[in-house]
Amino acid sequence: MTVLTELTRLNFAPMAASDVDEVHALECSVFPYPWSRANFTESLASGYDAWTARDESGALAGYYLLMYAVDEAHLLDVAVAAGRQRQGLGRHLLDRIGARAREQGMASVLLEVRPSNERALAVYRRYGYREIGRRKGYYPAHGGQREDAIVMRIDL
């Protein structure tokens, strides 16, 4: 089976409260400073647009959360399971994120990313996101330090 065929067989579904433990476990496995379980629970309670991607066996392959404000979607969190990285799933999720934002009438998608997350930066840049600014000291970092965020946007 080709990677493209495998990607098209993913099952996308709205994230539910019953997904939070598994989503949080994936988050913790791929990020050095993960969201808390409460961040996911509160995002769902706030009505953010949250989706999971599962393979044919039901295993969680990735997820994303979007918040909408006026005409712009804000990509709050996106992750791909470690064993599924470098197979095109990140790009496939970005396709889904853009399509979902367009369905909601959004004109662009905004995100923040750590400068140290070079792989994610490369994916976003190849996809067409462009840097529009920085948020100083946005992220927690090693030893009680803070790391800036690169703010990126893509027009839909």
C-alpha cells in the first residue's frame, strides 16, 4: 500500500472527551513541553474545532485543534504520532486544517512555533506559511528559561 493510499484511509472524527487521555499521551510523547490534559479538556469545553486522525486499526495517528476569530483560524495544536512522522501525515493534516478553516469562512490560518522546532518550521515553510512576527518569551524552555514563538500565517 502506498503512503498516499494509507493517508486517504485515515478516519477523521471530531475529538471527544473520551479521546483526551490518548491525545494527551500522544502530545507528551512528541513534545518536550506538552499541553496538559486540562488544556485539551478546556479546549473541547470552549467549543474549539478539534479533530483526531486514526488509522484503520483505530490507532491515533494525529490530531489538531483550531480556534476561529472573525476571519482567521488559529491553529492551537497539531501533532503526528512519532511512528507516523516523515510519511506525509503532517502535510495531510495541514490540508485538512486549511479545508476546515475555509469551510468555516476563514481567510487565513495563524500559528505559533518554536524556533527550536526546526522540523515543524520546515514543514510549515514548505507548505506556504510565512513568518509574520515573533512573540517574545512565549514558550517555557529548559531551566526555567523562555523561548520566543515564530508567528506564521497562510492565506487560504
